[in-house]
Amino acid sequence: MKINDAVSSEIKDLEDSLIRSINSDIGLATKVSSHLVNAGGKRIRPLICILTAKAFGYSGKELIQLASAIELLHTATLIHDDVVDESISRRGKESIHRKWDNAHGVLVGDFVYSKAFQLMAGLKDSQIIKILADSTNIISEGEVLQLSLKSKELISEDDYFEIIGRKTAELFKASSRSAAVLSEASHEEVESAGDFAYSLGIAFQIQDDLLDYFGNEKATGKKIGKDFLEGKITLPVILLFQNVSSIERDKLKNIFKQETRSNEDLNFTLELIKKHNIINECYKKAEHFINLASNSLTVFKDSDEKKILESLTSFSLQRTF
């Protein structure tokens, strides 16, 4: 069964819910937040939420409310991320702070956060609210951790996985765990759902970091080398430093010490990544987490939704967007 066939009704309800959720008496709040919310996106986190709940047999009204809260939490982090990173674009559109200014980015990001928490407050199970609130805190700590390491010449592999575990995988985990709790799954099932999604989130982010260097701009909705040009040191660069010659390493260090990086710097780095087969090294790391994710699904009962969740593991590495 294809994903669209399995959750088409729920995804339509999700999109309608998102539009309703960001509606405000203050027209500017609706207008600016709609700029990003209506730009689409992969909706992978609410999708995981919906599929997990359906895999455990849930079909109640709170599912779309939960999925919407999760997507709005994610959207709010993106808005604030773009302000911090001074990003030019997001989802193929100008970023909010670029189209308006930093004040709009910060305040509308707060507005979207508040809308997410309004949806969360309407959920009946306090355990779900705690999962999402704790997740929001962990994500925020991840942002601060990344900021604290910005001055380091090179972050370690451990630092990298700590950051993406907090910033990306954590909300994947919360999406699946909260859906399992909503479905009144057993403690073992709830934990396995969280483990599955966390590992999937790590693999997903590794692929995102590869797409920054080798993706298609039309497919990804962002400029190739965006993270590189912003000075972000991600897994391809970390592994590159482990494989290059001393001369190449010194040149790379100088590139990342600079206030800004040029397209010439990007091309030099791309050639080194190809030369040292770093793409394959990244895939090896990602495959480890894909295997962990697949193993975590063994406690799920057989269903169409479980099959789709399994397919998401391979999709996370094969996707081009």
C-alpha cells in the first residue's frame, strides 16, 4: 500500500487543521506564518505520528490535533533557525526574516509555537503533553548546544550526533511515542515506537546533510551548499577531516575559519568529498541507524501501516528532497 493511499484522508485533514490553527485576529500573524506553513514540506513528523497511531489501531479525533501540534512545533523551530542562521530561503521560498525582517521571524516563530501549545493543551492525556513539552525543551537545548560549539574549529562526531539527536531525531521520537500513548499501546510498544523514530530521524538528518552538497535545488527547495556557506560543520565535513592529507586539512581549516565562504571554497570541498569517498562513509553511518530503526519495529503487529513505516527507513536514504 502506498503512503498516499494509506493516509490520504488524514493528510488532507492535517492540512486543513494547520490552516485553521494559524488563523488569528491579527492579520499579519496569519499572513506571515502562512508563508511557511502553506509552503508545504515533507510533513514527515506528522506522517510518522499518523502511521504509528494507525498501526496501533487508533482512529479517534485527537490524532489530527496531535499531528498538527507536532508539525507546528517543527515549523516554529525552522522559523527561529532561519533567523539565527541568516538563511535566505526555506522550502523554496524566501525565509520569513528575509522577506520581512528578524523581528517578524522571532515574533511569528513565537506565535506558531503558541498555536502548537494551544493544540497540545486540548489533548486529554497529560503524558502526551509531557512528551511534547519535554521534546520542545530538548530541541531548544540542542539549538543552544550548536550555538555554543560554533566557535570551535571542528566539532567532533560525538558533538554532531548529540546536536542532530536533539534538533532532529527528538521530534521524530516524540511524534511516534505520543501517537503510541494516544493509542493506549503497551509500555514496550511506546518505547519501541520512540526508538524506531529516533533512529530514523538520525538517518534522515544524515541524508539531509548529504543533500546539502549533492542535492537538486528544485527538489530540496534550498540552495546547494547552504549549510556549508553558513559555516555549519556536518557529518560529510567531519568525516572528510578524518581522511584528508595534512595539506588538505589545513586548507579546509582555513575555509571554515573565514567569516564567509565562496563558491570556489564549496567546489574545492565537493571535490575532496568525492575524492575520499565520503558519501559512502556517510551512508555506512546512516545504515547503522536504519538497521536500529527496523529492529525496533519488530514489536509492532503486522499491518499496512507497519509496512509503510518499514519503507520509510529505506526512503530516508534514497530520497532526493
